[in-house]
Amino acid sequence: MNRFARKLAIPLCFAMLVGVACGKDKKNNASKSSTTTKADIKVGAIFDLSGATADVGTPYSEGIRDYIEYKNASGGVDGHKIALTWQDFGYKVPQAEQLYQQYVSQGAKVFMGWGTADTEALRPRITTDKIPFMSASYAETLSDPKVTPYNFFPGASYSQQMRIALQYISDQNKGKHIEVAVFHNDSPFGTSPLEDGKKYIADKKLNIGFKNYPMPAGATDYVAQIGQAKTQGAKYIIIQNVSSPAAKLATNLAAQRGRPVLAAGSRRPGPRRDQRLPQGQEHRRRGQGAPLRPGLVHHGHHDAGDRERPEGQR
């Protein structure tokens, strides 16, 4: 019920603002003509267009700006236009804090954040300011309305996604010990679900070994990390990262005759054309034409019989 309420809260944030704006309109228009223009809804936003997550930050920002342009062209929200003020913060927390303070002081009534690092840093201020704050961070620390009542995100948290993946692996391998490797972004976003994943294994007494491997920013390949995962004896890889490195890892696995099969993962925009799975591997995606997303990857080799069977019978 709480999850449903929080998902509803995102579109309702604008509705609440409209209610406030309409209340002001009624007071201000008591002695004015009914043709008075309704006040704009001021929204502040930060986007990563040049930092570590610019590959997904750019299309994310385009989606928000395009939607606001569309909404305003359609009459706005109950007659109120959305006035968006934004800037590239390059995934730098001090810049995020400075821009948040600047936009709120300029009258922003709602804020569009971005990553885990900046959202975590702004948490106390958001609660104090009572500013509805929607971000692309799904960190579990933002999911308790008693602690962070003004932070919102749609969907399962990174930690919940990790728990679902681990439970799935356990269910598929009953009675067996399974080693799992977690390839993750080397940032607060990437490390966010790691401890919760380990705790879930311990709490549920899952027969799973768990090791994590940072994916350095700007790496040309992840062959070394794959080698470490093989030494570990990993049969599954969980990717907690954005599209570009996930696609690169899939390429490396394919080159080593690995068999990547997408099962679950973080909610991130799909890759551009140059970030697709390697040629011949597109059918590994769950759902025809679905974009590669960070997720659960089975790490192993085909046996001869597996190679001969049609894809649908494997």
C-alpha cells in the first residue's frame, strides 16, 4: 500500500502545487478580471550531461524537457505553465547542492534530482524545506516516508531489485551452492544495494556466495573482472550499472563464449545504437527488441547439446 501511495505521489506533486497556485489565484483574483494569467509552477532540475553517468543522464534530461514542452503546449497543468530551470551539474555533489539552494531560493516548488550521491547529500535539506524531490536514484535510504517524506522515485529500490535477483537465483538452484558476482558502478549508486544484498543472503540463509567487483569509469573492457569472477566460480553476474558499461561487459562475455541472459536489473534508459549487444547476441534479451538494461546475467558456456537445441528449448 505504501509503495502504491508513493508511486501515486509523483504525479500528485504537481497536483498539490496546482492546488496551492489555484488558492493564490482565488485570493489574488477576488478583485481582478477572470482573464488574469495563472502563475507558473517553478521547477528546478539538475542533469548529468558531462559527468560519470552522462550516457543515461542525457536522454533522461531530454525526456523531462520534452515532456514539459509538450505539457505546456497542451495548456500546462490546470492552466499553469511549468517553468523549468535546469543546469548540467556533471555528477558533482557540491554543484548539486549549490544549484538546489539557488533554485529553491528563486522560488522552485518542486525539484528534479538525479543520482544517489547528490540525492543522499540533499536529503536533510529536502525534508527541512518540504520540497517534493523526484530523482533517478532508487536508493533504499530514500524509500521510508517517515524519514524522507519528500523524496520520491517510481519502482523498486536498488536493494529490492538485488533481493529479487538473489531470491530468483536461489529458487533456480535449490539444494546447490551458487556463487554470484556483482559488477557495479564505482559510486554510491553502484554500491547502494551491496550490503543489503549480503544481509538478505544471511537473513534468508540462502546458499549463495557473494562477491562484488567495481567497474572503473572509462575502462576499455572488463576482462580482468570477468577473470576474477571465474576464479570465484561465479555462475551468475548481477550488474548494478548504467547502459554503456553493461553493454561493454556483455560484449566481453560474448567474446569469451559467455551466455548473457537478461533477467532483472536497475531501471535505466536503454543504450543508443552504438551500445547494443554484440552481433548475434541480440536474441539474448528478454523480449524482442527490448533495450539492454543492467541486470542479471547467467555466466557460463554452452555444451554441445545446448548449442544444437533451438533457442526456445534451452
